[in-house]
Amino acid sequence: MQSVETKPAKIPFRLLALLVAILASSLAVSGQAVPDGGASAAFGSISTPRPIDPAAGTTNPSARATQRLNPYLGSTPQGVATKDTLHLSLEDAITRGLQFNLGLIDSQQTSADARAQREHALSDLLPQIAARGEQTYQQLSLKALNIALPPQSGLHLPPTSGQFGYSEARITAESPLLNITLLDRYRQQKALEAASAFGAKDSRDVVVFAVGAAYFQVVASQARVETERAALASTRELDTQVADQYKAEVSPEIDTLRADVELHTAEQRLTDAINDLEKDKLTLDRITGIPLEQAWTPAGTYGFVALPDAPEPSQAKSGRFDVASAKSGVTAAQFHLRAARAERLPEISFDASYGGGGVNPANYNQVGEVRGTISVPLFTGGRIRSDIHAAESDLVQRRAELADLQGRAAYDVRTAELDVRASESGVKVAAENQALAQRALAQSRDRYKNGVTNYLEVLEAQEAVVAADENYIASLFSFNIAKISLARALGSAESRVPELFGSTQQVH
């Protein structure tokens, strides 16, 4: 008799496919499904795909390479591990992720860089005032200056002027009076700053998805541990029953051998489930910044909560911060084109200085200068034309990206809602199959106890219960992940999580 392996299959992290449009850096890493290697289906149970595994690829080929490819799987660990066991709810995990996740920190710093660029562009439009002090000592060559007197008998100029000094102190001011190029460049940087700010908000949605996916992976793994413990207890009880039947010479010895094999298999399945649970916790630790040594457990039971009415896909366009960021990017590209075209216009600037000068500060005289400049480009070798062409190309590209992103936002909502509906149906079917498998096991045990059937029927019924339990856990996990994906697709995921998952029963 060959036992049925029920270790859950791992699927790469589908979060990577959602990071394509985040910020200007556009993280583009995607996952593909692998064949399902979970428990065999029985009693009509549906093989439900496991959509993600946040731990996949976090150390291959190296941790540093993964950090560069997908910083949302990393964090800046904070705090010191305590001996107490933390009870961590989904809301607590999301709060930690929004504080310490590496991807969000990178996004916020990118936004700070964009703000600095906008401030620099603004400074080019404002008057620049500076104070300058100068003390000069010189000795000039009269021959080098070509200074000579008419030749006279006995009179010759010395070769140099001799040393002399000059001191000056001024306040200088300069300002562009009319420069359309600088004005449009400032507007461009202001739009880029807004795009970066929206990108940082969109990063928060990505962090919510990453944390939620990893958290529900832990919840599912913990449910598998509890299921395997119950299965082990049931297997031990059945093993005792078979041993009693053998001693009473009712069952053959081969049934005891099969029962022993099944008992060892159940023990190993429990060991593997505990191992997977601990690794999944470490994955969430890396995403949220929890010290790896800190012991914690999920603080709530996240059972089946039906999906509320979802908004239409058109509403996703206004709720997605990446779409808003792309719109600001189009605005920035428009100002970039205007700035390139404005290079052909005249520029008017103003310079002035005032102060004192003399041999030394004690005998300063007033000095000053006022200058206005008009600059008109006449021939620039095609530089302005090339700048315009580059700006036009950039604007076309940004508009195409915006149109694609708007379509992708609607697509994300539709596919996420379809996944939720399908997973919701799968959970209901899996729950029914779970109850049927339990009834079938109870009847098989009664039949075996009364000598109506052999041990193989009981063993098959018990394996069917294990498969049905695993399928229910996987279906509920897929349902929760689909709802997290829907929250990400709709935008403002942080505020949608309580609505989609409802209130949870806290564990104390």
C-alpha cells in the first residue's frame, strides 16, 4: 500500500506581476504557475491552484540580487526580539510593513529626490543674491601692456608698474526677468514631483498586497498544521483499533503493517507542515521588519467572508495611484515639450551690484553696476530642433503608457473579481466535500469495526479526509489572496482591507 503525499504545492509569488507600473523604476518581475503537487483529489474535491508563495526566490541566486529585483520582499528590521509570543493580526502586519518595508522606503526616497529637483528648478527662477569681498595685489609689466612714452633724452619707463593693491566689497544680484524655458522646466519638475508622490502612494498598495499574501500564507500553513495534528490523532486511534482487531484475530497482520506505515506517514506530514509554517513566518518577518528571532502567531481567525459588491472597473481608474502617477507623467512631458519650444524665444535677464572699492577699506568709494541683457538665439546648429523632437517622442510614449495603464487597471479589476468569484465557489464546494469525506470515514470505520469491510477502505477514506481538508485550506487561501489582489487592483488597498475581510475573531 502506497500512502498519499499531501504536502501543499508552492507557487511563485504573483505579487511580482503587479509591480510593473510602480514608480519611474517600474519593477518588472513576474511569476508563473507550476504543476500542482498537492494531495490527490477524492470525493469530487476540486484541485484549487495555490496562487503565490512569498518565499519563492528570496535567496536565489543571492539575497542582494533579490533585493535589487524586488525590494518589496525585504525590509529594515527594527526592534529587539522578546521572549513573549506576539499575537499579530493582519492589520498589525500591514502597519509594520508600511513602516519598515524596503520597497516603500525606496519609493519614498525617490519622491524626496523628485522634490529636491523641483526645488532646484524653482531656484533658477528666483533672484540670486550674494556678497563678495576681494583684496587684490598686483604688479604689471608695462611692456606686456604695450605702454611706452615718446623717446626723450634720459627718460625711460621702468619695466614694471611696481606693486599696488586694490580692495572691493559688493553685493551682487542677478535674476531672469523673462525666461519661458526655465518657467516650463519648473512646471515639468512640479508635475514629476506629483507623479512621484502618487507612485509612493501606489507603493503602499503593493506593500499591503505583499504583506497580506504572506500573512494568509502563514494562516493557511497554520491551518495545515492543525489539520495534520488532527489527522495524526485519528491515525493513532485507528492504529490502536487495528492492533486490537489483530490481537482478537479478526484482522490479518498486514493491516497492522499498513496502519504502522500510515502512522509514520502522518507523523512526517506533521513535521513537514510545521517546517513550512516556520519558513512562511520568516518570509513575513522579512517583508514587515519583524526580528527573525521573535516568536509570533496570527492573532485572528480569517474564515470565509463573502465578497461585497465590487465597484465597476471604470471606478478603478480614479482609485489607482499608479494611473494618477502616469497622468502627472503626461503633464510633465507636455511641459518638457513647451520648454524645448521656448528655447527659441528671447530671454531677458538683470544683473546689478553695489558696494565700495579702494586701496583699502578705510578709503572706500562707492562702486556699482546695473546691466540688462536680452539674448535671442539665431543659429544653434539644430540643437533646439533636436530637443523638440526628443520631447515630442517622450510625450507620445507617456501618453501610450497612460492609455495602457488605464486599460490594465480595468483588466486587473475584472480578472481579480473573476478570481474571487471562482474561489468563493470553490470554498463552498470544498466545505461540502469536507463534510462528505468525514461522513464517509465514519461509515468506513463502523464497517471495519463490524467486520463488513477491510482496512484498505478505511485507509482510503482517511486519505480522502486529508485531501478534502487540504483542498478546503487551499481554496480558502486562494479566496483570501484573490480579495487582496482585488484590493490592490481597485487602489487604496489599505482602506479596502477591512471592508473585504470584515471583522476577525481575535485570539488571545
